[in-house]
Amino acid sequence: MIHGEWVMSANPMLNESSAQNTAVFDAAQLIEAEEEVFRWQAQKAAQIVGVLARLERTERVADVGCFTGRLALEYRRAGVQHIDGYDASPHALERARARGLNTFLWSADHEPCPAAAETYDVTIAADIIEHLVNTDFFIAELKRITRRGGHIIITTPNLAFWLNRLRLLVGKPPWSYPGPSSTIKLDVMLDTNHIRINTVAEWTHFFHASGLGVEQRLSYTLLEAIDGGLSVTLRRTVDRVLRRWPALAFGTLYVLRVR
């Protein structure tokens, strides 16, 4: 295992990216807006709950990037009894503890996870991996804390989302793509907190190369949460058809088996 302090000193970019993401998700304003944050995540949460309900063992679950524990409330509806929450935001973890989660502070980009090896039946990392520089280290830690034969559930936006393809044709950047800097952007759909956005094929190859079995790929969307007129309704209609293919969906949920 690579020692966290060595990783930090070897790659200064980790300092900047980790500090910015922690600051954003530790902000009181975002924490207080957790229900609005959840509204945008509801469709993705429903997909994760459906997967958990189908898995054979879900006695012990890790929610990596648990934020305030709001999503963990949904996971419990799938019958999960024990959930541990991990996050880099101390203030968000306070609220997660109030919801009954065992919580642990973890900066997943550069620190070893405080959990012992093979602790969990399922490890969930919902929309976390795109915020990290050292994805190799992160996925190795998720594998380590998940029992052999257990599952890792990862969600992340899809660079090749059908709407992104159209945006590029007219000279606009893809939704969720990192901006030209960590603080400045022109297009509102850029996400300056993101670092790694890629296609379904690339993520699938990465997971296979990391020694994980890719058992399932499902899609999720943000379009159902957007308010608007006829143009939004038209986009939703097209999206409901095209997101049947994960390669065209806004985001992808990967169900991975630890070998």
C-alpha cells in the first residue's frame, strides 16, 4: 500500500484538488441545501437502491463520499442494516452521524482508508471518482476494504452523453466537464470540481485492468430534476429513449465484483 504522505508529497496537484473539493462539500450552505442536492441525485439513488435489493449479501455497506448521509437513508430501504459513512467533510459527517451512521474522515485521493481489509460486502462510491486525481490508488483501496466476492458500486458522469455530443457540434463544452481552471469558467454546465470525466468504454477498461469484474452497467440522468418549458420536456423525452444505452446516458452506474 502506498503511504498517504508519500503520495501527497510526490504529486502537488493532489493538494490543490483535494483542498478545493473538501472546501466545497464542507461549506455550510451546501450542507443546509442537502434536500436540493438530493433532488438532483434521486434518480441515481433509486438505481443504487435497486441494485442493493438484488445483491445476495448487503449486511455491511460502506458509503464512500456519504456527505450528510442523505443517500444512506435510501439505501436502508433496500434492507441494508449496517452502513459506515466516509467523507472528507467534517461538518457533513456531523449530520451523517446524527442520522445513525458510523462515520470516518477520509480524504480518498491520497490517504489509506481507515477500514480493515475485506470489511464490507458492498462499497458504494456515488459520483466520487471524477473528483479524484489518483484513481488507481482510490480503486485499490475500495478493493482492499471490500470482501472477495463482494461488490463495488461506482457512479460517474459520462463524457459521451448524447447531449454532450450535440453541444460539441455547436462549440459548447460537455456537461460536467472540468473547466479551464479550478475557479474560472464561462459555461454554467462546466464543473470546476471535477477532474476525471470519461466514456463508458474507458471506465470499463480501467475497472477490468484494475482486477474487477464488470457485472452490470446502468444509466442515470439529471434531466428529470430540471425545471423548464417545452425544450426541457423535449430533452427529457429524447433522454428517456437514449439512456437505455449507458454509452449515451448522462451518467453510468457500474456494478463491480471483487475477485
